[in-house]
Amino acid sequence: MTETGFHDSEEGLACDGVPIARVADAEGTPIYVYAASVIRDRFRAFDDAFGAHPHAVHYALKANSTLAVLRLLQTLGAGADANSGGEIDVARRAGFLPSQIVFTGVGKRPDELAKAVSLGLKAINAESAGELARIDAIAVAEGKQANVALRVNPDIEAMSHPHISTGAHRNKFGVALGEAAAICREAAMRRGLRFAALHVHIGSQIEQVAPLRQAARAVVEVARALAADGIALDYVDMGGGVGIAYDDTGGLDLAEYASALLAEVAPSGLPLVLEPGRFVVGPAGVLLSRVVDVKTHPGGRTFVVLDAGMTECLRSALYGARHRIVPVTARVGTASGVDVVGPVCESSDSFGSDHQLPPLAVDDLVAILDTGAYGATMASNYNRRPMPAEALVDGGAWTLIRRRQTIDAMLAQES
Ligand SMILES: *Cc1c(COP(=O)(O)O)cnc(C)c1O
């Protein structure tokens, strides 16, 4: 049996039996390589964790929205969680039906709301009373009823990185818990709205179950109060945020997470919507990069300079995220602590210090692990660097799913 996912082989690091150096040799670097087998396994594991309780898994596009990845998830039965008009369009082109898309986001433009209303999405997750009123006005003008949910800010610390915590009072997201029921009651009376659900999402890369359970409890309490007023919800949407292990420790146990949410929600009888992003695709991708320079400052640090940096994978520069980095082909020699850095003119363009690596030479290929989520989607053209290429390994063969951007393509919008 061939191994699935990323594993060692005689030709170095491989993905589902395919030595990934071959992908870099053919397409150059930097390039993302994704394992379809890992995406499938993780999506199914997530879905299965909620067992027989009625639920829908709406994959959060912002983690990775490359078309081929979305098509794969769509065929597995995923729904979509879109965070912008652009993500709605991409979800539609990947085959998701409007009834399979929820639309979230703290600042939706009028044209984005109009698109969502006219498509008739499963729900627009509104972030304020004002937004509900604007959705109502659009729907009434179009002679439609829009399905809406209200995002609640439960004022809970997700105990994650401050940049990716979203459920505390100081954060910009949602409406205060104490105001939620009154806003829902008002919304339920509007002609243009069908009040479908309550929504909560307290952050990303959450590694403790307690805050997620607390958020679920808060939402279910509001749902109960609404039910007592005769406002029956279709479901409750508990967002995403499940943390993964970026090294040998960490991450959130899936079974523990699911049983905590079910313990809060099941007694209400309400179906669940979940919006995982990182959990599904994070461990399914690596970023392949070549060493372009190695140097040691006298009496100081050794820098391994890569041809990938914050422009291809922003996570380390933005959140101080620590990704394991491994040579694709085994290298002999004693490992020592080095700084692995990118080529961009920013000191924050670093994958961190003290990566224990054997001596590396210029042209060596390295893999930056667990970069399937918030990797390619956060890439930028800073320093006029082209968007990286992406490849998908499936069934023992790889295909290019996104060509490296050319300078012509980059300049096509400019005069
Ligand atoms: C980003 C986001 C998600 C996905 O978060 P993960 O941590 O990747 O699971 C889900 N829902 C909303 C509203 C989001 O903004």
C-alpha cells in the first residue's frame, strides 16, 4: 500500500507516493503542493465527528479558495462559507449552489449584499442591526425575502493569537450578546427578512475547547429566548476556529470539540452549521522553496535565505506563526539552529529563528509544512513578486492547479 499524505520516500519527501521534488523540478519554486487524500480524510473526519446530529459543514473559503481545492470539497458534500462578493463568485464557479453558501463578513458593501439577496443564499450572516435593515431594504425593493442570521459577539477570549481572536467585546465582530435577542425580534418582523439562524465565530487556531463550548452555550441561550417568543430558528451556526498541530503538540482534539458542541446544542434540537477552514486544509499543503543564499554574520546568526517569503506565506510575518521546515532530500551533517528568511525587503519577512536544520546549500529544496490554510490565499504581489504556482496530488499523480503568475498578467490591469 502506498502511504497517503506527506511521507518520506527514497527520492525524499513525497506526497501520496509522488516525490515532490519532481513538482518543483517541473514547475519551479515557490510552489504549493496539496494532498487531495488529506483534504478528503480531514473533511470526512470533521463531518463524521458530528455523527447523526443534523448538521452541515460549510468550508470557509478564505483558508484556501483555489478552484480545484473547492471543487474537491464540493464533491465531498461541503457547503461554502464566503467572506466577500469575490468568494461568493468563486464558490459559484466551483459548483456550490446558492442554497449551499453562507455569507459572512464584518463590512459587506451594498453591491455584495445585493448579489447575496438576488442569488438567494442559504444565509447572510449579518453583523449589526444596521446591516439587517439594509438587507431588508434591498430585499423589499427586489420583492424578495432574504435568509439572514445574526452574528453574536459573546465576549469570550478564544485564547488564540490576538490577530485571530474575534469573539471579545473589543473586537469589531458581531453584536453584543445582550442586544442579540432584541435585534432578532425586530428583524423577524421585517418583510424582507427570513430570520434563519444565530451565528458565532470567536477566532481561529483555537486550541482549547472551553471557549468554544462557552460560545455555543451563549448562542443556544439566545435561541431558547427567541423560541419562547415564537421565533423558531432553522439552525445555529457555530463558525470555525478548530486549531491544528503545527508541531508535535498543540491543536484541538476533534472528538472533544464535537462532543462539547453537541452537549450544548443537541438538547435544543436545533441543527448545526459549522465553518471549518484551517482544520480541513492546513495540514494538506506544503510550500516548496529553494535556498538562494546561506550566510553567517561573524559571531552571529546563520541565515538560510529562501525564494519564498511573506509574499507567498504571510503567516509567520503577520502572526509569528511557526511552521516546521524540512529539507526535501535528506542532507547529511549535524543540525544547528538557523534563521530561515524570505527574500523580501522587510525584517519581518522571516520564518523564524532557531530552525534545527542540517547544513543546507544554495539550490537545496525545502518544504514549509502545514501551509495549506491561509497560505496561498494571503499571497501578495509586494516587491512585484508573482503569485506562486499550486499543484494538487491526487491518485498518485500531480497536476498544476494554478500557474505561476506572469508579469504580463500582473500588469494587465494597469495603464
Ligand atoms: C475565518 C472564518 C472561519 C474559518 O476559521 P478557521 O479557523 O479557518 O476554521 C469560519 N467562519 C468565519 C466567520 C470566519 O471568519
